[in-house]
Amino acid sequence: MKIYEIPIALNIVGGYLAEEGSPLVFLPLKPVLKVEFREDEDEFSLGSIEKFVNKRRLEEVADLLFRHSESKVGVKVVSPPNPILSLCYEGAILAALATYLEVDEELLQYIIEEKVKSSERGLLAGSAICSQVRKPIAYRVGEGYVELELGMLNTHLYMIGWGDRVLLNKITTRVRTLKKSYGDIFEPLFHAFCRLSIKVAEYLEAGDIEKLSYMLKLGHKILSAAGLVSRSVEELTQRTEKLGYWTKLLEDIGQYIFTLTAEDLEKRLKRYFKDLEVYKLYVA
């Protein structure tokens, strides 16, 4: 039996436009996910996070990893962290399994991208890679990734929202419809978003929190202008702005916004947003 402690990884920009060629930027975060491997078993035991994971897809991707390594083990999630509706858990489990089986990140990316044909493949592959390398990354579907050197210390990521599922295929369909119907407007707008994602990676490495925050806020406005942000999330963003904090939509499968800061905001945010989920994560 072996236990791996693996950081979860969240996408802070690019997820909704992954199929349009946008770079995705991921951050590895704590608390970690603990995954146990047993050689005398071959079952998946996900515990309380099973409702956040596409178990069938997870097992199918894992089966390809098993075939490559010519071995099979039982997988058990020992210590799930916060109950966040996100693809980060599925990515972390695959990252832990790939590490255990000595499968490198490039092959893990290839397997996920080939197996997963939905609009979730970019978020899932990028999350798994980031968890496995344990560093921030910039990743593009079908191309690869680069590791980023984080220029900020003692950074917290606060998430606020609720676990209503967002169907990424609907998001992708809307993006394509906008490009087809209003190409002269949305083609350059989405191209600007891709450039913005690159700037986010640059400012992360430079540790320039002011410029990073501005880019992320601008990214939120572009998504909002395209109608990709729900009215409820927009209202939540306005509530946080009244507190004096910038926020951006977390481009994932849940309805969350986030902010990055060195400040300890946990008590204030939980007191103000008693009706919502509030999570404090640490950039690993």
C-alpha cells in the first residue's frame, strides 16, 4: 500500500475558450488530496467526492494508464479536501495514479485528450498535469504545457459560490454561435482573451499582483460581455466588489468566483457570505 499526497489544481483563466485555442493557466493548491493505492485490489473508492467526479470516465482513463504500465491497482481517496464542484479532483486522482505508475506528464496529457472528447478535456488534462508537476502551468489543448515559476509568496485563493453544475458543452456551443453570427466582433474579442491569458502567466511569474488582478478582472468582463457568466454569478461579483475585492469567474464546472491575495480574508468572507460556500486554499 502506498499513499500519495497530491495538490489539486484550478484553472484561473482560459477554461471556457480552451477549444478555441486559448492558453489555460492552472495553479496547484492545498489542502492536498490523499490517494491510496493497493496492489491486492482493483476497485475505485472515491468516498465523499464521488458526486464531484465522473467515475466512468475516470475508470476509462485509468484503464489506459494501466494498460500502458501493464499493471493494475485499487484506488482509494483517503482524505478529500473541501467539497468543491470542480474537475480538480478527477485531475488530481489521475495525476496521483500516473505518478504511481511512473507515467510522465506528456503521456498523461495525450491519453486524456484522446479519451475525453467533451469540452471538459482541456480543464481535465491541464488540471492533471498541474497536479502531477506540482507547479503552476500554462497549457494549450493539443500542444503542451510550460511550467511557471510563481513570483508571489504566501498567496491565498478564496472561492465563493455554490455547486450548481455548468455544462461546458453549452458554453462551447455559445462561443461557436457567437463567432458564426457576429464574427467581426467576437473573433477579435476572443483573440484578445487568448492574449490576456498569456499576460496572466507572465504576471504570475513576475509576481505583479496589481497587473495580474487587472488582467483577471478584464477577463471576467470579456466572458460577461459574451454572455458566458450567469446573472447569479454577476450579482455575486458585485457583492464582493462592494467589500472592496476584485473577483473573477472560475472557469470550471461549478458556479464560483475567486480572488488571489496575501490577506487573510477567511473570517470576513464567511461572515459576509453566510448563504454561500466559501473556501480558503493555499497556492502550493
